Amino acid sequence: MYNPNIEVDPKYNITANSEAYKMGQARAEEHIAFFRQNNQPIMVPSFPTEPTSEAEIYFRRGYEDKFKEETGLTKQIITGTKPFDARLAKGKKGKKRKNCIDREINNNKQNKNFLLYYGDKAIKEYTRLAKQIITDFTHANIDCNMYVEVFTNERFIDSLLQAAQLQAYFYGRNVQYAETFKHVCMEKGEEFNYYDDGFLNYYRALARINQLVYTALVQFRDYLKQGVFQPEILNQVQEKIYQERLGLHARDPYEKMRTR
């Protein structure tokens, strides 16, 4: 905690900074205890913004020192975040595909705080955007590190959670219907054709995608409520969806028929 300017800087407040450091240590202990009590993995924290005061610098230093002491993680790891695999967010020609958040930013004069300006249409717009984000997650097309203003808006995160939960339920019920229909066809000796099978795989993939996203969002929100921005959780679930090739199965099986 030694500050070389302590003897020459009249604005340096050793008492306030010491208290801030202790508060940071206490907050780290609370966070670690919370996740241990809930049997959740303790992930590396990340502060989404630069400190705005010297007291905040010491608060973060106290937090990081205590976190390192309790978990064994180094300060370099603590202050960094895992880079998202940008290759997953590129199209066939190697160009980055614009995701729905990029489009909203462009439509709002490059304002990353566009969520604040929906006004009376907020609920409707949040619901629309939440569904689009889940679709982009399917293609691993959103690096959540880049959109702090969006993913630290708790009201919008609640909308995203609700959308994922409702869609997981909806597609899950469609899977039940399709599996029942397939079983009836087999009992009657009727053919369950390719398009019917594609329909079943389509809804299975969408149900699993939304359930994976919902589970990740719950964990992400828990960290956010503790004051820790943890975008790696959402980036990792995108990679999981991509690696399991769920996005390929989540394509409309009747799309080719409509475009002929």
C-alpha cells in the first residue's frame, strides 16, 4: 500500500485509502464465501470500467490481494479476461458478421448506451433484442467483453433470462409433440420422413441452446449482483453451442422448400 507521493501530495488521504483497501478485502471475502456456499465455481473477476478515484484504486487492490490470497490466482490473471475466439464471429469470407448489438449501436448514432433510450417501448424492445441475442449466441457471434453497457444492465439481463427460459420451454414442448408423433408413426408402420426428422432435430437444438443460455445467464447474473462483471461465462456458452454444432441443427428444416 506504500504510495511514493504520500509525503509530497497534500491530497493523499491515508485513512480513506486504508479504509477503501480493507473494504475491498471484505468484499472479496463475501464474494468467495457466496459462491462456495452455493457450490459454484469461483471465476476470475473483471472490473468493467476504469477506477474514477484513488480510493477506488485501493478498493480494487484490496479486493485483488484478498482474492489472490484466498484462491492462489495471480494479479495478472485477476485483472485480465479470457479473449473470445474472434474466428467464431466471422463469415465464410473471413469478414466479421455484424451482430444484433452492432446493428442497434449503428441505428442509434454509435451510442453504446442505446438501452437507455427506448423509453415507453423498453419492454417490447428488450424482448425483441433478447431473442436476437440468443440467435447470435447460436453462431458464437457476440464477444460480451465488447458490450459492457448492455451486459451490465440488470433490467435487460432479466429480459434476456426470461426470453431464454420461455423459448426453452416452448421448444421443449415442441420436441415432446414431435417425439410423440414419431412414436405414433412407428406404431402404425407409417414413415417418419426426412423433413419430419429435420423438424425434430431443429426443435431439439433450439431447446438445448436456450437451456444452455439460460443456465449461463443465471450464473452471470449472480456474479453481476455481487458487483463482478464476468463476460467469460457468456462467451464460453457460445463456444459450447458452436462446438456441439447445435447451430447447424437449429436451422429451419423447411427453409430450402420455401426458397425454391
